Amino acid sequence: MNVIQEARALIHENIRDYGMYIALFVIILTFTFMTNGLFMSSRNISNLLDSAGYIAVLAVGMTLVIVIRHIDLSVGYAAGFLGAIAAILLTQAGVSVWVTIPVILLLGVAVGLFNGVLIATIGIPSFVATLAGMLIFRGALLQVTEKTGTIIIQDDAFNAIGNGYIPSLVEVNGLHLLSLLVGLVGILLYIFSEISTRRNKIKYDFEVVSKPIFSLKLLFVSAIIGYITWILAGYNGFSWTVIIILLVVVVYHFLTTKTVLGRHIYAVGSNPEAAHLSGINVKKITYIVFGSMGMLAALSGILFTARLQSATTTAGTLFELDAIAAAYVGGVSSAGGVGKVTGAIIGAVVMASLSNGMNLLGVGISYQYMIRGGVLAGAVIFDVMTRKKR
């Protein structure tokens, strides 16, 4: 089998994983052409990634929730409420930003664990339990913001999380040097990780792709990372939001692919009864996944509040639906047991790219909602069809 035939067979067999990357490439190409290159400008790509940040973080947690065959509708207003609590701690209680952030993240874990108890211990369907949570947090958000409507945050360190950039060591031909170094480290870590995974597969007699295809994949992904780094380095470099997203992806990708916990999560999603019979504590996995979802909702609330530099009564509106859409577009299966953290991020970027590109073209908000709904419907149809083929 030559390289072209092998590549074609590989794409055909893994169309579920590669479909979203193809879709993102088509979207980028289309909007770049239609906006005469404005879409791929350094400033626009930087703004696009920053605006996708709080949804991308939620989408990572939502992917794991859907993988274990549940749903969490409370995360949007939980993020809005916890963001408002952060604003109150910073402005009215005079608490340091270094204390506020851990406190808010722990509150998020507590919220998630409460959902987990309702679902795993009491047996309430996740849709109903988290719908109740959504209404409770909606009311709580209105309660804490009703006096002023908006809580303005003056803390520069906190606001930098949503609007700041990593410091530049030195400018080289107008490029942000530290961002270039971060991108280079990212490429090296990716190559090391892929080579290590390939060696382990060969060691245990698993099937691997040929060396030319493997080398082509390394080159292609490295080129994409390098190009995005170069684009961002031409503006202000990597924002703190992007750095946080990258850290979340690295940690969750490691947990889901390299640890026993990750294997247990996918086992529960594939077949909860079989997982229970094989000795996996399904309740414990449910607690962990929902606790993690709560923490990521808190982080999303921090990112959104820092980006706006204020807490508002409408914060968190439709966040949960955007996160669910990003997870499905990113390849998570409605049947459970299938879905990747990296896919969730790509799904969030796809949805953000659609909104950003349509805004640049002046497309009306009504059409934007319809197009995004169509993309979500297409992703679910694609999921159902690929599962039937398998």
C-alpha cells in the first residue's frame, strides 16, 4: 500500500476524528477568502481565541459529562454566579486575587459534587437535576447583582486573566519572542509525546501507521502550531486566556489518555453496567466528572468576568448550550463512551470561528443562530451515521 492509499484509508477509518479538523480548515479558508485575509490577521485570531476561551474550558468538562452519558445544564449560570462571587470578593470584601481564584474554584468543585450526589446517589436524571441547578443559579446571580446590576472590577491582576498577554522578553522584527519560545516548546512536547506513544504501541504489538505517514502527521501538526504561534506573535503574543486553555487541555488530555481514571471514565461511558460488574465504582466516577465540571464552570466564570472586567446579571446566558454544541461538533458521541478533550477545543474554535467570520461579513444575528444550529445538527447527524457504519 503506497502512502496516498494508506492516508486515504486512515482518513476513512478515522473520519470521526479528522472530520472536525477538515471542517475547521474549510471554515478558515472560506472566511479568509471572503474577508480578503482579514479573518487570519493577528489581531482577529487573537480576539477569536480569547472570545472562545470561556466556552472552550466548559466544553472540555462537558465532553467528559457526555462521555459518561449525562448532561449538565447548570454550568452556564453557575459560571455567571461564581464569576459574580469573585467580583464581590475582590471589590466589596477586599480579598486578594490570589485567594479569590482558589476559593472560587473550590466552590465550583462543591457545586459539581452536589450535582453528582443528586445524580449518582439519589438517582435523579442529570437533565432534571442540572435544570434545577440552572434555575437556582440564575436566581442567585440576579440576587447578588440586583443592587447595582453590574459590579465593576478594578483589580488589574484579575482583569489581566481575560485581557492581558504574557510578557515579552524582547521584540524580534516585531514578533513576540516569549510567545515564539512557548510555541517551540509546544511543538517539541507534541513530537516527544507522539514518538513516545508510537514506541509504546510497537512495544505491545499494536498496529501503527507507516513511518512516512507518521512523519507527515508530525510535520503537518507542527506546521499548524508554528503558524498560529507566528500569527499571535505578530500582535501581542499569547494571551493569558490562551495559556490557561492550553494548560487545561494538557492536564485533561493526560488524565483521559494516560491514566487509570481516564480508562474508567470511558469504560463507564461505553457500558455502565459492565463497568460496575468489572469492579469500577461508577458512583465515584460520576462524582469526579461532575466535580471537575463544576471546577471548570468556575474557571469559565473567572475568564468571562475578567474579560468583561465586571460581573453582570446576564453573565452565563446560553453558555451551557454553547458548551454542549462545541462538545458535539468536537466529536463526542450522544451514545456515550466516545469523545476527546482536544476535540472539544476544536469544536469551541469552530463555533467561535463561525460567529467571528459572520460578524466580519456583517451577517445578521438571526442568520447566525440558524447557521450555528445547522452546524450542530450536522455534527449530530454525522455522529449517528458514523456509528451506524461501525
